[in-house]
Amino acid sequence: MNPQHQFATEEKVAQLLSEAVAAAKAKGRHSDEPSMDENIAYVERKAPKWYASHYALPTLFSLVPLFGVARSDKADSESGSRNLDVTFPETCHGGLHYEGPVITQYHKRVLGELVSYINNRPVDGVISFNPYKLIEAMGYGAYPRNRELLRDAINLLMKPLITVWRKGGNRRQGLKFRLVAQFDGEDNECWFVQLSSAATVMLQDMQLTYLSRSERSKLRDGLQTFLYDYYRAKPQAHEATYEDLHAASGSRATDMKEFAREVREAAATIKAKCKWGMETPRGSLKMHKTTLAKAAA
């Protein structure tokens, strides 16, 4: 990692720790500065816990075209073949700058699975898992081909550099991080992944959207999962224009009428499989979400 990026991450962690130490000293529970081991443990404790039935990802990730709607897991050869350096339009949840290869909704599903392991409070952020079990948890068949797709996806998630900042801030004030720090997938039965420490801080510091794994597993990676996540990140009943959805999805569609038709088809699938309400006023899509049980543990 670039030393400047590493410094920014350490500075953020140090800020969280100093607040904790000050509070502990005020209560007479801490007389000395914490050790490095205590620092790591504290940062891991600060990450929220949520039920295993849900993914937990920053709301901002569902409102900007960070994860494109192309199905790179099966057909999109462009994913990972070109690099982006883009600042997305700021939302009410802040801004995001992205440097790295094209990543898609399939990569978002993989990231959601990896982040779920934070619930187990892994030592130093290192998680171990059987790749076939993770593939099945994602809703795919436990086949060697899908294992290799997963391997490629995790390797790709090591490359992007993301910067996030609060609304009204700027990129220079933001937190820079990579999603995955290290990956060891030599053994086909047991893989090891280390999430970056900044990614853990990100979960503590940003507003999260909880996504039902059972509902999401019924949907195809692409426009269906994008719409599900986008409307989950919005109020209970939300209406968005097709232009807004096109911009937020990262779709490369050039025919807006065709894109609107695809959106309505994807929304109809969500309505049928997730029991959501759906309306199609002229030029827009309105979705009424089912009430999601509280996901934070």
C-alpha cells in the first residue's frame, strides 16, 4: 500500500482509539496506553455485528455505479480488462472515488460474503473458509469452474483503491482503502483472505444497508441485484426515474427505452420473488419494499 494511504488509514484508526482511551480513562478503567494487540482488538470490536441472514455493506456502495450491472461471472469479458479512475457524483451519504479495474454485481456478492466473516471477529482480519461452501452460500453450484471464477473475483478485489468522504467533504479528507489486503488460494479446500484494516473501520464509520441473503439469492447478479440493493438503500417506498437508475447502475445501455424495459422486467422479478410492491408511473419506477427484520445484532 502507498505510504500516504497507509498513513491515512492509521490516522483514522488512531482517532478511534484515542476516543476509546479517553473514555476508558475517564471511567478509571484504563491507566496506560493500549498495546498494539489491544489496538487491533478494539478496532475489531468497533465493527458492528449483524445477523448471518444478511449482508451488511455501506449504503454508499448501492447508490453509485461502483459495481456495474454486467454479469462478469458468466459472460462479461470486459470486467477487469480496463481500469477506471473516476469520482462518482456525491450522494447524501457522501462521495466516493474509485481507481482500479471494472468490478460488477458478482464481485459485490463475493465481497458481501467475505465481509460477513467479520461477525466472527477474525484475528488480524484473516478469515479462512472452504471455497465450495462459500460458493454454495452465494447460490451457485460447487463446481471447479465456479471455484476458479471465485478465485479470479477475490484477486480482482485486491486491486481497487477506494476513497470515501462525508457529504460536503472532499477527496483529500477521505479515507483511502483497499477491500482485500491479502489472499491465499493455493489449497483448493481451504482459502485465507485478509480484509484491510481500513475496510473494517469503514464498516464502523459508514452507514450500512442490510441486505437479505435469502431474498438476494433469488435474484440474478446484474440489474436485478442492483435494483434490490438500490431500493433497499432508499426509504420504504421510493420512486426513481429511469435516468437516475441508469446513472446509478453503471449500465452501458445507450437506448433508454430498451433500458427502461429491462428495468421493468427486473423489477417484476423482484416483485414476484421478494413480494415487493411495484408501480410504473410515466418515466419512473416506484418500489414498495417488504419490511425487513432488524439485521443488526
